[in-house]
Amino acid sequence: MGGREGVRLLLLEVRPDGLDGKAGFVNSLVGVVSNGRPFNNAFWDGAKMVYGQGGGDYRTFSADTDVVGHEMTHGVIEHTANLVYVGQSGAMNEAIADYFGNAIDVEANGLSMDDPDTALLGEDLCTTMAPRDCALRDLDDGVTTQDDFIGVTYRGDNGGVHLNSTIFSGALWEIRQNLDDDFADKIVYRALSAYMTPLDGFTDGREAVLAAARELGATKGQLATVSEAFDDHGVVEGWERNLGVDTKTLMTGVNIAGTGVGAGNGTYAVSRSNASGEEPYSVWIGRTDGKGTPELVSGNTGNYQVYADTDGETVVWAEYGSTSIAIKARAVSGGVVRTVAHAGISAASLAVDGDDIVFTDFDPRFGLEHVVHFDMKTGVRTAVDQGRADRATALPSVRDGKIAYAKVWSQPDGYHLGAEVFDIATGTTTLMPGDTTKTMGIGQTAITDDGVFWLRDADITDGGKASLERAGVDGSNPVTVLPEAIEAPVYGYSLTASDDAVTLTSLPPATSWDNATLPKLYQVAPDGKGGVKRVSCNRGDQVYAAADTGKRVVWLDGTTGSTDLVMRDRPAGTC
């Protein structure tokens, strides 16, 4: 039986009325390239299957039966449970597509479930590599929630839809290995079509499969086999709690990427999308102690509302419209949303302190960013670097009439980098101390009652480490709070600070996804005494941190597969 015939027959057996349940046409687009270059992938776009032409060591992606079955199953999923393609539900979406893709491959090519290679997906796509080296995934890789679940936020793989899929598909494949093939397929399809719902997580999926098995007449022994398969992969009630989460959740499922969190004086501000991440972002505020109910402040306008910040009195954000970018503001206590300024073709890094707003604006003439100050009281707008073509500024912070930022500028001997402070009242600038000829990078700035903090990279060979520097706003009393060569595993990527602590986002070098190399937060006293401490022992993504008062920090966390806004009042210490 040929591959295409096998696909047709198995799908007819479990889904006799076609992918859409209405006997609709099945459309495929084969041999697709990307901007004239090889496209080594395949996908379901909601109406058809699209298969890359391949290139290099890869054949066309329509050449492997399990890949074809996988993409067709995505069509079935969309017209049945419609599992949302984010986090755990998205990983289940991928898992079921993998399961039926491989089941189709087994049936179409007369393979035995005893053959370990039947668990491989895409193993026949390569012209020279061995199947196990070529395979995109292995449903028999033995991963579990406790040991292997990768806690990425929405920024990574839609919250791990591929990274974590073999936890669930591995359980399904184990069921197929230990039950009659046909019966297992019917159970999984019935679970998908009758019991699963769009936002189901792994444990919901387990219960759906068990319910389907009971409906189809499974014996006690067969039900035990199903349960054991999920147990083997850690898909049990409460597995998320068993990961050891030590944070307080302020908001669940924000599902955003590319924009972060602001906080100040007990209030947070954050963008939020819907469960699928497809809704244009809106801005919400709430209390950092978790009391009360979050409030929508921007409205759902159909535009993207991003880069929110607050000082506890005012919340500001950028609204990306179809033809312009507006800088919006509203009092935290309520009132009318005001358009206080506009940006050019890009606006980012908003920060607010009283009547002062700062953000980066992009100059398309020279391809440079410039930090802009806007006074909400007077309406005066000022570029801290005069918008000059020989310099760029970014990563601003603002407090008490002073703006700190990173700066790159041209000198006769080349480009220099440093941190600088702009005095709003006088219009004067002060370059922070440091040898700019040996500075390879400048990171995020912050202003507190201790002065100005910034990250400085003087060695580009150390995998991304950076020193934490501090000086007075007038450049006095410079101190290296943390040296770049610190022994602690801190790879300073960004920072946020209160008067009591500086919180660093550490991003270790990595070539693959792993909890150990996902961003983590570290906190240090303003004078560096006591060394660095982990803010949280959560093992997943810790991104877009914002310091509140004291040692309290809020951030987006992905440990359990949901992109959640979380908080801690003090560092956890050693993990």
C-alpha cells in the first residue's frame, strides 16, 4: 500500500467525513520555497497543507508519509477540539498530529510497532543522514513533565508547543505500543473529537483519553495501560505544583512577546493578548501585591498597545496604529486616556516619572535610535542627543529630572560606547566614567537614590557577561558593583532597580532550548554587599522584569507552560 493511499485509508477510518467534517476538499501546496531559498519545513495554514521544497540534505517535505499525515491531522484538530496553539494545549495539538502522522506511516508502509524507528517523525526526509539523526522528533524519547518540561514563555515556540509535545505524544505512542493499534487510534480520535476542548492542558488531555477509552469499552486492564502511559510521562494531577514554583501569580496567560512589564509604587502595567495570542495587545494595570482585580486601561482598539510603564501615579504606553504611533497616558486612579505625543516609525522602551516620559524613537534617514523626552505638563519634546546623525541613544530610564541612557557616538578614532545622563532642566549631559575605547557594549540603565546603574561589556569573548556599574548622576564616585569576571553564573543581559536592590536578567549562552539556559533573575544590593542571589528558583523563563518598591520584582514567567505575570517580595537566595 503506497504512502498516499495509507494516509487516505487511515484518515477515512478515523475521520470518514474529511478533515473539516464536511467532506471538503483536501488541498496541498508542494515544493514551496522561501524568498527563492530552500524551505525546510511544512505547515497547515487553516485551509491547506504547505510543504517546503527542501534543500541541502533534505528532500521535499511531502516525501515523508508521517509529515504528510501530521499536517493533515492539524486540519482535523482545527475542526474538532481546535486545541489553541499556545503552551500545553499547543503541545497537545502537536502531539496528536505527531501521533497520527506516525500511525499513518506505520500503516501505510507495513511497519511493526516493535520497530523503534516507527516512533521517529520525519526520519525519511534526509538524503544522507541516518534516520535518527534526521528525525524532527522521537515519540519514544522518554521525556517527562518533572524532568524535561521546558518552561518557555510565549516568546519561545509559542510557549513550547514543539519543545514539550513529546511528553504527551510519548504517552499516546506508549498506548499504541501496548494496545491494539486500531483500538488505540480510535481512542485518541474519540478523545480529540468528543472530549478535548480548546484550552485543555496535559492533565485534561489525559482525562479525555481515559473518558474516550471507557466510552469505547476498554477493559480495566486496558484502562490501566492508558493510565500507566500517562504516569510514565509525568502527566498526573498537580504536576505543575510539583515543579516547585515559588512565585505569586498576578495574571495568567498574558501571551505576549517583544514587549514587557512596568512597575512602580505598588502598581504594575503590562500588555495582554487572548488565549491564542492572536488578539492585538491591550494594556492592563493592577496591584503588585496581587490584591484587587486587574483593570483594562487601553481598551481593545484593534491596535497593538505595548511598552507599558507606570510610576504608580500614571501609566503610559505606545499604541501602534495603521498609520501612526501614539504615546498614550492615563492616571492609575482612572480618568480619560490621553494622546500625549507621537513617534515616527518605531517607539520602544517607554518610562515615566511624574510629568516626564522617555522613549526611543527611530530615525529612518540614518537608521538610528534616539532617546526622546516629553514633558506632559508643557508639551515640550526633546531628543537628548539632538537627533544627530553621528550618534545613537537607547535604553533610557528617568527619575527626578534626570534621564540615563546608553550612547554610541563617532570619534576620529572610531565609535565609542558609554552611559550618559541628561539633565532635563538645563539640557546638559554628563558622560558616566569608564574607558569608552574598551567598552564593547552598554546595557539597560536605571536611576535610583544611589545614582545611575548600567551594564558594561568590555570582553566579547566571555559568552555575554557584563559588569554592573554605578555612579552619581553627576558622574561622581564611580563603583563597579559586580565585575564582569564574576564567578557567579550571571550573564547580564538587562537590569531593573529600586532604591533597595538591583535585579539583573541573566541570559547564558546557548544553542538549544533548556531550562538551565533560559533567562533567570538575580538580585544584588546597590553596593554589591552580600553578592548576587536568585530572585526565584522557578526553573523556566524569567523575562521582562520590573522592579517595584523594596526588593519586590514582577516579571513574565513560563515555568508551567503558561506565560504568567508573577511576583516575589524578596530573593529566594540559593537554588
